[in-house]
Amino acid sequence: MPVGIITGASKGLGRALAEALAGRGWDLVLDARGEEALAEAAAAVGRYGTRVSALPGDVTDAGHRAALVAAARALGGLDLLVGNASALGAEPLVRLAELPLDGLRRALEVNVTAALGLVQEALPLLRAAAAGTVIAVSSDAAAQAYETWGGYGASKAALDQLAAVLAVEEPDLRVWAVDPGDMATGLYAAAVPGDADERPAPGTVVPAFLRLLDERPASGRYAAPTLVAGR
């Protein structure tokens, strides 16, 4: 069975993707900071009959990252690493003039430094896989200038650049930065509380990620809504 690591897997896109992959027979290592929510997600994913290892912790902790990769090794290797864990930098979001520098540091630490640290830890297993794949969950804010999204967007832009360079340096892997588009997630609710605009559920963009895994296009940046629409 293929093995995947998904960070930020207790809810939202991470959980939806975990359930979809488990439904396809993937064994999974799941990560999130909230132990109770992660246990609930792991139970739901485990109902598909695949092996699930749920490790609560913070991806900024090097020991936790090593434990995630060790869990994948115990399941037989690692075919897919999905970096979905994210930090906003401020909750709710604020303009750059008011953005706490400690908040920006946290966004960069989670979204960039820890993401790279986990890739570094996982590279030996990914290189050994027949189809090693890294997915960096990006954002439209990485490419567009949206008021109050500056700190988060800057961190995701840096993540995109790391993914692009990793693809050049590891040509035998597939490395995709994927913008999932607007979704109704806890992250968005924390970013813009009280926003009444209706947004699609995270599960609606999961087919985009499955399409990438099925078709294995060249490494690069992809927009999930475009992939779902079949373009």
C-alpha cells in the first residue's frame, strides 16, 4: 500500500484529503496540534480499513517531524508528503502596519521553515519511493495582493519558491504547490471572523489533488479549482 504523511490533518482540507486517500487504500500518518480533534479524524479515516498513525504535535518541533517520518517508515516507506499545516500570523488578520512581528515569525516558522524541515527529514524515503511526491498547500494570497493577507501571503510565496527550487534539485520527485482556492475552513474563519460569504467545503477541491496523483503532471504550481473544472 502507498504511504502518505499529511500535516494539519485534524479538520478542513487535511482531513478531507486523508479520508479520500484512505478510501483509495493509502496508509497514512496524520499530524495536528489538537490531540482530541486529531484522534477523531484518525478514527474516521481508520474506518476505511487502512493503517493510520496519528501523532499530535507541532511541526516546528524537529523531534515531532522526525517522529512523523519514523511512523511512515514503520508503515513501509513514504510515497507522499502533504504540507497542509499553516499559521496565519495574526487572528484575525490585520494590515501590515499592525502585524505583530512575532506573528509574522510564527507564520514563517510554520509555513516555510518547518515545511522545509519536514521535507529534509523525509527526502531519503521519498527518493526511495517509486513515485515520491511532495505537495505544498499554497494560497492565492501567495500571488495576489490582498489587504490584511500580507504576512500569510508572504509566507506562502516563500513556500512556493521552496517548492519550485526543490523540483529543480530533485527531478525524480514530483513537487506541486497547490492553491486550493477559497474554502470554508477554520483557518479562514479565524482569519476573517464574521465573514458571511458562502464558500465551498474543503472536500469539493479534493478531486484536484487526486487528479494530480493520478495524472502526475510536471512539477509546478497548480490551482485546485482549475483542476476540478477539468482544464
